[in-house]
Amino acid sequence: MKLHDLHHVLTGYAADWTGESEIAAWEIGAGCGGHLAAWVLNLFAMQYGVFIAPRAVLAAFARGRRSQSLYAASELDERMLEERVEDARKRLGLDREIEPGVADVARLAAWWVAGLALWAWPIVLVSALVW
């Protein structure tokens, strides 16, 4: 959770519904490393984000694909907190504007379907058992 919160600071995405869907798309695009909970929660947030802010989610995903996340570290390193925000943004590739392309749309769609499958199978299973 600490790395996720640092991502909010570095990317500038707000801590509201739209901002959470943007940061989710950005983290999926940049990669969550071995942080399974981040993958699962981000796939969920991206599901609703595509409906409430599709352009913002696509832009965040494309930005993530062209930058790095802090999830490469297994945990929060105190040195991360000592780095200037501007320096960290530059190091991670967050200091430039990104224009989403067709490949970004296709990959976002693939991740969205993966997220749908992840969240739909329990509903299908319970429905089958109850029915």
C-alpha cells in the first residue's frame, strides 16, 4: 500500500474514483511485479474506470507502459522517501507526455477482459451452485 501511495504522489493521480482507476491502469501498464494484491485490486479498479473515465484510463495505461513503477522493489526502501519528487519522476519516466496508440488500446482491452474474467468467475460459480 505504501508503494501505491507513493505512485499517487509521483503520477499526480488523485485519490478519488477517477484517480484510483487512473493509478490502477498506470500500475497495470507499468507492472506490479510480484505484488499479487496490487495486480488483483488494480484489475478491479480498471474495470469501473473504463466506464467512468475511459480516456483518462487509456492515457494512464499508455503512460504506465512507457514508465516504471516502484513495485520492482520488494518493499518500501527508505531512500525512496529521501529522493526529490522531480528526480523520482524523471528516473521512472514520468516527466513526459504520452500519446496513446492503437497498441495501447488493444493491450488495455486485453487487460480489461482478464480483469473481467478474474472478477466474474466467482459469480458464475455461485450462480451455478445455487441454480
